[in-house]
Amino acid sequence: MRENPEFIVTATRLAGMERQALRDAVTRYNAEGLAGLEDRPKPGRPPGLTEGEEAALAGLILRGPDPERSGISSYTREDIAQLIEQRFGKHYHPASLSKVLRRMGFSRQKARQVHPNSDPQAQAAWVKRGCRAH
């Protein structure tokens, strides 16, 4: 039986989709039933780290570096890239780690810079007097 072109045009307009997408959906429905209409994983590059490796990395990041052993007091993306390479043997460019870290639930936090000529005692006295803005 041939498909009615007028019916197809009306159906695609009502469904709000292209003719080929509707045809593909009908073909999947005929082959698999309702399960054929469920969303499928999108193609793309798989993550570089497995879920277990991401969990291990998150633990290392939360624990933080050991300043006496590593000589650093907080991790930078470069440090984390080296850590991934040493621990898991996988290479990440530091610039691409932002997306990975955000996906893992981490945000970029940066310490506020301190002016080299600032006077900590004057700042403490200012806060004690209640002049600090909230």
C-alpha cells in the first residue's frame, strides 16, 4: 500500500517535525512498539574518565594536596591534569578540565589577591570597630 502524500504532509505539520523524522519514528514504532520512540543516547565522544575514575579524582580533589609532600597548597587545573596523567594514565589539556570539573560538580574558586603593602593589623582594627560593610 502506498503512503498518502497529503496525509504525510498533514501529519508532519501536526507533529511539528520534518517528514523524514516522522517516517523514522513510524518505522521505529512499527519495529519496536512504544520502546522504539524513547530517546536514544546521542552520538559523541565518550568521556575520558570512567565513573570510578571520576569518583576517585573527586575524592583526591576534596582531600586536597599535601603541601609538605607536593609543595602546593591548592590544586590548579594544571595540577589536576598532571594528577590525572599520573594516576589514570590519561592526558587532559588544562583548559579542557573546566568542563570535566563542572560536570563533576566542582566550581572554579579563586582566592582574593592581597596587596603587598596591606597592613593586616589596620584591617583587623577596622573590622573590630564595626566599620566592615556586610
